[in-house]
Amino acid sequence: MKIRLHVVRDVFPLLTALAFLAGCATGPKGGNARVEFRDPSQFSDLQLPGKTREQTAPIVLTQLQQEIESLAQGSIPAGYTVNLVFTEIDQAGYIHNPGGAFPIRITGDTTPAVVAFDYSITGPSGRGVKTGQQRLVQTPEGLQPFLDDDSLVPLVEYMMSNWIASLGWELSHSNR
């Protein structure tokens, strides 16, 4: 009985400290994202079958905006807001339209997708924390198991998911 009591007395503070540090390291999530698309008519190969580029953009970009807002809720610390202004989206392919109503998007495993955006981050106090420009480039080779089958732009969402998760980690661990 005395041995168990000593173990509990000696180990409990260590376990409590570890739990506290783990909580501090990650902190509560629930950050926000504001998304804007600058000149989406210039985004490459953004077209759904049976729709024009003008008809496609509101559908695809709305879905991407909602996904980014959801990613921020799950990755960015509470109180922070990430403001993104997309300047380029290229889905690693091109639209082949042989004159029919249904364009065909052609991609290859070695053709990189590109996402470029300006960003600014405000902290819980409302002050600016960080600003910059980012250009993400990713080839789809070997990523098929990790891409969202329901997404209209799966590779773009994959790249943004990784960037936002990395940003969330950085914000959670800054000033520590």
C-alpha cells in the first residue's frame, strides 16, 4: 500500500504537468478564415462538365471557401483570423474541348498544381501577427489515396489543408 501511494504521489505531478503542457502546446482551436478570390476568370482549367467557366467559378470557389473555413476552425487557434486572397489556381491540367458541351480536363501525374495567395493573420487582440505571399506547388503523383473524392478541386484542397495545418501549429507554438 505504501509503495502504491509513493508511486501515485511521485508520478501524479509528472502526469499532470505533461497534460498541462500538451494542452498549452495545442490550445483550443476555432480560428476563422476569410477567403477572397482575385480575378477568378484567370484561374486555369477551372471548369465543370456541361458548364462554362463563368458558371463553374461560383460553384467551385464557394466549395473551396467553405472547406478552407472548416480547416481553419479545426487547425487555427481560437481568436486568430487568417485572411486569404487567392491570386492563382491551376489544377495541373488543361481543358480539352473538342467543340462539344462537355469539356474534358486532362491531367498528368507529373504536372504540378499551383495555388498562390496573399495572406494576413490577425491575433486575438485584433493586431496583425503576420503577412505574406505564398505559392504552393504540388504534383498529384502518389497522392490519390489522400485526396478528397467529393472535392471539385481535390489537389488544391490538399495543399491548403497542409498549409493551414502547418500555420495552426506555428501559431499554437509561437511565443512559447
